[in-house]
Amino acid sequence: MSAQAITASPTRSEFLDGVRVSVPVFVASAPFAMLFGALAVDNGFSVFEAVLMSAMVFGGASQLVGIELFGHHAAGWLIVLSIFAVNFRHVLYSAAVGRYLAPWTKPQQGVAYFLLTDPQYALTETRALRHQPSFAWYMGLALPMYALWVVNTGIGAWFGTLIPDMTALGIDFLLPIYFLGLVMDFRQRPLWLPIVAISAVASVVAYRTVGSPWHVTIGGLAGVALAVIMPPRFSGVGVAEAKA
């Protein structure tokens, strides 16, 4: 066996491991991609424009917010600001996973940040508890999500009129349930419960007072603020280094 085959095998194995982990994600997100496609066409987009938006933005929540605002003929600045509010959490995601991406090349990091989503972030953090995430594993996780999100958008846009009311069927609740499972994966971390609690309370209060989509950003910032102000002995920061 050549040296090239020996080095390629672990890469292939890690890529396939990422693909395996991605299966529950794109199964759960498929109805939302189709729902977006149907809503986009209903709001005046062509099938091509709907698919292009999914390919370029690749952010379910921000796409749904944007398409609703497009449909209501909102001002351009309001659409941009609202999408920024929904996607502000990705600034925090990027800062968190950046430490794992440091050994990668700059082009690899650029691709990784573009493909960074909620489940991508959570699963990368979970992976980092056991192994340093590799670029092959990350691509195995991200590429199926991306490809099927775009494909399912096209399906929803093309056959949108044939899709039943997903809200009535409860299909729209699949992804929130999956996200709840991702959050539960972090329950062994210090301050998990108080951070989740304060984020939830702040998000609900913001939803009732400020409104959507700002409750997403406000809830996230509340959790970050609690983590920052708590003493290191409660957060676990620096504990490992001190023991070493």
C-alpha cells in the first residue's frame, strides 16, 4: 500500500464519520427548506431566485425572516437589520469554533465559516470534547446539509402549491426539538443550567416586549453576559490549567 493511500484513509474515514453525524440534521431541516421554497415563490420569487438565496445565504431562520419582510414590502435597511439580528449569534459561534479552525489553511477556514450553522456549531463543539475537529470531518458534516438544503428549497419552490400546511401537521416543530437535543448535549458543562435559564427568560421577555427577531439576539447576549460576569471558579475557566 502506498504512503498516499495510508494517509488518505483516515481522511476518508473522518469525512464519512461527519456524513453519518449529519443525517439527523438534514432529515430534520428538510421540511423547513421546502417550506422556505414554497414561501419564497408565494412572495414573488422565481424558483431560481429561491434556490439562489438558499445557496448564497444558507441560513434558515434569516431566510424565513427575510422572505416574510420581502413579502410585506419592508424597507431594505429593515430587512438587513432584521437578518443581522437573527444571525448575530453566528458572530459568537465563529468566535467559539475559531480556536479549533486555527490549524487549518485560510481558504479552509473561509469555507468552514460560510457553512457554519446552529447544528454545525453544536456538533463541532461536541466533537472537540473528544477529538480535534478535522477539515475532512467538518466537510463531511457540512456539505450534505448544504447540498440538501439547496435541493429541498428547489423542491419546495417547484411543488410549493402541493405541500400541505406544515404548521397544522406539526412538521415545523421538528427542528426546534432537534435544537433542544443539541442544547442538552452541553448539560455537563459548568453553568449550563443557569445560562440556559437566563437565556430562555430573556428571550421570552424580549419576544413579548421588543418582538421578533430581536428576542434571539437578546436571549443569546443574556447568556453570554452571565458567563462573563460569573467568577472563574463557577465557569470552569482556567481550572484545568491550574490543576496542570
